[in-house]
Amino acid sequence: MKKIVSLLLAAALLFSGAGTIRAEEVLPELATPHACVMEVSTGEVLYEKAADEKLHPASVTKVMTILLIFEALESGKLTLDEEVTTSAHAKSMGGSQVFLEEGERQSVETLLKCIIIASGNDAAVAMAEQIAGSEESFVGKMNERAAELGMSNTHFVDCCGLTDSAEHYTSARDVALMSRELLLRFPQVVEYSDIWMEDIMHVTAKGSKPFTLTNTNKLLRSFDGCDGLKTGSTSYAKYCLSATARRDGIRLISVVMTSPDSKTRFAEAGKLLGYGFSRCSMYYDEEMPELPAVEVRGALQEQVAVRYPDEFSYLSTSGEDFSQIQKRLEWAETVEAPLEEGEQVGALIYTLGEKELGRMPVVTAEAVEAAGYLDWVGRMWEYWEL
């Protein structure tokens, strides 16, 4: 009887066109009302639940603050060892803080750690003032950057998420977008967000004393591969988290917002990361075809060596059979000098059935100069002498 039932089930799946059901296709059940899971390299959303609803993000706001700090470092506006003086306004911040004193000087790197590890509101405001002159001006930059990233359901009022204003809002999808931008452009952020505990030194007129930064992201110790990113909680926002983890070359972001309690926040962010990883598999081409030299027109040298600029990889979220991937080389119809090193002259194309998975450029390994009139005369003279 069991065999008959199994055969009937198999036949039903075959004729319905449903194919096989994979366990990972069963969507997670969440107590958290708002969530989004995103793969970082592609930006593909793997799971969403009320992901566009406008919500207060609490300290997850600081993801944008951190992004602008790293952009200021990249542009040379800041250096990591540059000292920042704490203002009275920065010191006055309540909530999560590292207890900076007015007039206290700390390096940019120390304040960055205070923001990322311990979610220091005072450190966030001190950095905002250092970059833009005032927190208000910095918040303007945050909103400009959010618009550039397509965060259509976001508006910031402060740089740390301490306000309970209804005008300070974002969405689970928008949090994933700004987290993705931070991780893509500044992957070194996880060198800070992965720190569990670290001491800093307060040096003020009252003397020196150590202060221990403790990471607010408990998922670091409970989910394999988790190395960031930012927590947030207020009575108004409830419990929020933008978590990131990396496994087998795949990096995911799991955003939960308005979780009912801290335990649920971490448990369900981890559940969503697990679901995301179960849907993802990465193809790496470890046997890329050898490349022949390519003929060049208009140059004294007849051929130019070519190469691949990188290794090819492809992310699948649909359980595709990588053994069926086909590869073919395509070349430009003509390759004429002059050529710069790294100039594309072809492509290695990857397909699976009718679907094109991607292309790896084939580029020149060296520059090739065009031959001039005198070069051709010299070449003819060489042949004449022979």
C-alpha cells in the first residue's frame, strides 16, 4: 500500500508540473511582523514579510551613520587616527552610550568601534558633528544618501535612532539596502562588528579610566558565520536587527523589525539566515578553458596574449544542476591595434539550458601599439634583406 501511495504522489507531481518539493521552499513562520533577507552580491531578496512598511528603526539607524563615516574615510575627509572632541550636545545623548565627557578626545577609529560594537549614541553624534559640523547637517546627508540608494520608505531625523519621532522611519527592505551598500563597499566593517568585547580608555580632566565595549549583537555567538551588523531597540521601535553572515562564499543580510522581544529578534534573524543559506548555492568555475593568443591587425606583432580578469562564479537560488552548465568562447570579429592592456576582445559565456548565467570577459594581457608607416617600411626592408 505504501508503494502505491508513493507512486500516486509521484505521478501527481509529474502531471501537475510541480516537480520535487524541496524542504527549504517551506517559508519560515515568524512572530516578527516585518522582515527581509537579501543576498549581498546580487541584491536578490530571498524572503520578505511586510518589508516596505514604514517603521522606526531605533539604533539600526546607525548603519547609515557608519556608511557615511566610511565614505568620509575613503574620500580623505577623515583618517582613522584623527582625534574628535566630544561636544556638550554629544555628551547629552541618553540611551545606549559609552559615556563620553564634554571635551574628551577620542580617535575616529575608537569612536567607530563605540558605534558599531556598543551602539554608542554619544559617539555617533560626535562623529556626525566632526563630518558635517552639526548633527542636523549630517542628517541631511543621511537622507540624501538614502535617496541615492533608492530607500523610498526612509526618512531620518537623527543620526542614532534615539528619537521617538514618527518622522524618523525606514523599512526592512531599506535597511537591507543600506546594509548591503555598507558591506559591498566597505567589507572591512565586519572587522569591527565581529568584535565581542574590547576596552577603550576615557581620558578626561578627571583622569583616565578603562571602559569595556560589549557587542549588542548576540547572534555573533549563536549563528555560525555571523559577523555583524547592527541592533536596535526602543519602546517605540520594539526590537530590530540587521544581521549579516557569510558561508561558503555567500553573504546574506537578515533584517527583522518590530520583534516582540530581544530573544525573538535574534532567534528569528538566525532562522531567516538559515533559510536564506538553504536556498543559495554558488558555482565556481575551477576549470576555465585555456585561451589561445589572438590575431591582431594593424600591428607589427601578429598576436596578443589574452587572459581572464577574474574567476567566474554564479549564485543560484533555485536548486539548479550545475553539472549541466555549458561554456563557449566568443571573440570580437576583428581585433585591431592600438590595444590597451586589459581591453576586452572576447567573452566566455555560461549557459544552463536556454538561460545565460553570465559572461566572463577575455582581455588583453599586454598593450599593443599600432604600426606606423615607417614600421611597415622597416618590416619590408627586413624581408628584402632576407
